[in-house]
Amino acid sequence: MPMFNGRFVQRLVVLTGAGVSAESGVPTFRDPDGLWEQYDPMDLATPEAFRRDPALIYRFYNSRRARLAGVEPNAAHLALARLQREFAGDVFLVTQNVDDLHERAGSPQVCHMHGELLASLCGACGNKRPTDQPFDGASACPACASRGSLRPDVVWFGEIPYFMDEIEARLADCDLFIAVGTSGLVYPAAGFVRTARASGATAVEVNLEPSDTASLFHLQRRGPATEQLPALVAELLS
Ligand code: OAD
């Protein structure tokens, strides 16, 4: 059975945040050049903002979706995909990211708790659909044909993240929890380390700097995800 930090590990949960995609060129939210340093999330990431100014929301998410075509997965995404494929145990990957870089790196399973940029959600019929195309208030829902009801399938502030039951169950039954490139400021994800520790898991943080919840982790791997994750994965697979 694989060992890490002097203990057997069988079930891993890995949580990723914007920092894992930063070195691919996808901006984070709260770093100095981050999205929420330039824009107010209350104008761009709430259901109220969508009702108030849908055209602005469509432009913002269409532009972020279009920019995904110009970025590539980095060594951190690739290392996690390798871990999922080669680890002699179970690896559950949950991401707060709405990009598709884990999938493009070859991750066999990705739980997108904050939704996906490359999907639309119809407010009229609830249909979710993959799309890499821009859409707006004039676009018709491919399922029910209603117009003006499509929105990006991303979770906004004030909404409940996806797959919480499955995530909580995985956290309650893991023996290693790894958080990568997340500031620890947005709940419920920021609370995952507590749940994992309550179930006896070892907790490791990979980040350029201490997150808001850094003191809850047993171990810190400080530095760029593209350096720290391949090293950590090699250790876990050795
Ligand atoms: P943040 O922008 O809040 O935090 C990014 C974290 O990544 C910071 O702790 C950085 O220190 C770290 N970081 C940056 N570059 C890194 C690198 N190359 N290697 C390692 N770490 C690096 O992003 P999140 O924590 O993901 O939600 O934000 C959480 C949620 O807040 C997002 O999912 C989004 C946002 O509002 C919604 O939109 C619902």
C-alpha cells in the first residue's frame, strides 16, 4: 500500500483552485493581476448581476470561454492526471476552476464544483449542454428553444456549488487531502480541509504563499504548482 509522510494512504482527495491554472495563463481571482482585483464580483458573478445587466455577464463569460482556446494545460495539471491514472488507490479530483485544463491534461475524473465555462444552463428547462461557442440573450436553448434563458453553467455567489453530497462523502473517507492553488477564502471549498481532518486525513497545502486556512494543514509545499505538484506526485507514486 502506498505510504506518505509515514502513513499508509489509500484514498486521496485533491482540491484545485485558480493557482493550478495560473501558469497556463488563466488569471486567478485574488492575486494582484486577478479578475476580482479588476472587477467587482458582485457585478459579474451573482444571479442579481445577471438579472440587472445580462449583456455584461454574457460578454464577460464569452470572453473568458474564448480565451481558453489559447491556453494549454501545464505540468501541474499533467502531474495530477498522472496521479489519477497511476496511484494504487483512489484519487478524487475536485476543482473550483471552470476551465477544462484538467480534462485536457488527461484527468479521467474531474468534479467541477463551480461549474464549467464550456457549458450552458437553461433557466427555463434546466438543460445543461457543452458548448465552446459564444451565446447571449438572443440565443435559443438547444433543448426547449426558449430565448433569453441561457446562462453560463457556472456557480455564482449566493448559489450552492454542485456535487456537494459526493464531495462531503469523499472527504469523510479520505486519508490524504491536498489543496492546490486556492486562497482558502471561498466556502464551502475553504472548509474541506476541516472535514478531511475530522476524518483523520493528513492535509497538504501547495501554494505560492500561505492561504487563509494554511494553519489547518499539516504540511506546506511552498512554490509554483508546476514545480511542487510533479515532485509531490513523484513522491506519492514512488
Ligand atoms: P484565488 O484567486 O482566490 O486564489 C488563488 C490562489 O492560488 C492564491 O492562494 C495564490 O497564492 C495561489 N497561486 C497563484 N499562482 C500560483 C501558482 N503558480 N502555484 C501555486 N499557487 C498559486 O482563487 P481560488 O481560491 O480558486 O468562484 O478562488 C476560489 C473561488 O473564488 C473561485 O472558484 C471563484 C472565485 O470567486 C466563483 O466564481 C464561484
